[in-house]
Amino acid sequence: MSARILLCAGLLLCLGLQAQATPRTPSALVNGSDHLAQVARKGPVRLSYDVRALGASGVRVLVHRWPLQKADDPPVLEWCFQQPVGNPLVRFHSLPIGVYRVRAIALDAQGHEMGRPSYPVYVEYGGPRAWDGMVRDLDLRAEPPPLAGVGVSYVASEDLPRVELSPATSVLKPGQEVVLRARVYNLPPETRLSWHLDGPGDLKVLEEGQASYTAPDSSKNQITRIRCEVPGTAAQPGRATVLTTSAPLEP
């Protein structure tokens, strides 16, 4: 019995080491953003990717409607590029306005996947009213707060100091809560953060690097923006968007 337990433990350890050894594909930037981008309807969408560090020969880019209805939902758009680095111009023209998730997967010379999917980049397609397409009978009395500084004006770089919020997008029922986590890049670990709320709901800082947002207890469909920045610096702030709705989500 003990030999069987040791064998199972060894297999699990090997599987864990294999998963850790599989590299994650770098994100495909959307109009220069590696986190959250906004694209006008029928506007230009420039992807930027570079998988040379993985020794890959190309990349597959998958676009899913967000939020997913099922874990195995098929992509609404898919592109394969046979170069290890590129800046292709793609189209979202066939899609309705809405929020989409973009992920990249590195490919070898035979077109086989060779890396874990990238961290997602979320796209508000259709401008600030992209969230309208996610629910039935959405009646926003005013335009949602704009995504200032996100999109073409945000050029992500591994060398630039920046903050990222996770999750970048959330859909909550009235009164529900989500915990946001901030990660800093190219900044000291003890960097002081400042949190800001633009829209309805309550934001409470739990500890350095974490904050809790509670959606308003209202039947209205509302958009809230959350920003986390480093005071007194030029670091790119982290941003998140929350949709509060009691309406059923569109499939």
C-alpha cells in the first residue's frame, strides 16, 4: 500500500513539475494595451505579439465573448500568425458591441500549441457602451465613465512602471462583492497605492494591494470604474470595470 502511495505521489509531482515547466505565452497587446483596451465600433484593432523568448514559430489568437457561458465556449474570432513577432491589423467588424477576452497561444513550426495560454486582455468593443451588449433591456441613463488613458494612448512595456488590477472586468448582481488585487511592476515592493472609485457602489481598502468593491443594492444596470495608482509618480495606473445588473446575460 505504501509503495502505491509513493508511486501516486511521484506521478503527481512529475505532472506538477511538467505544468510549471510549460511556459506561459506572452499576451498579445490590443492597441498597445496588455490589460484593458477600448475599441470604437468598426475601429482599427492592432495586435502586437512576440513569442521569440519561447522559441515559438507563430501564435494563435482567440477572442471570446465575455463573460463565458461555459468553460469550453468556442471563440467568436480566431487568427493564426506564422511569424514569431508581428503587429497585424485585425477586424472585429463582424461582432456586436460588447466585452471580449483576447488570449494568445504560442505555436511551434508544425502549428502545434507549445505554451500555456497568455493572461487575458479585455476589450470594450463599441466604446464605453460596450457593456450594453451583455444584458437584455439595458437602460443606462447616462454614458458610463470613460476609460481615460486606456487603448491607443497606453503603450505597454516590460520596462515601464505600472499597476495592474485583477480581475480587470467583473459582472455582479446588486449587493455582491469582488476582491480586487493590485500587482506592481518595476516599482519597489513597498510602493504605496491610492484607490479611486468612479461610479456607484462602495470600495474598501483591505490591505496594501487589495480592495473590496461592493455593488450598489439597486435593480438598475450600472457601470463602475475602479482605478489604482501610485501617487506622485508617472506609473501607469491599474484599472478595472464592474457591471452591476439584475438582468439575465445574453448567451
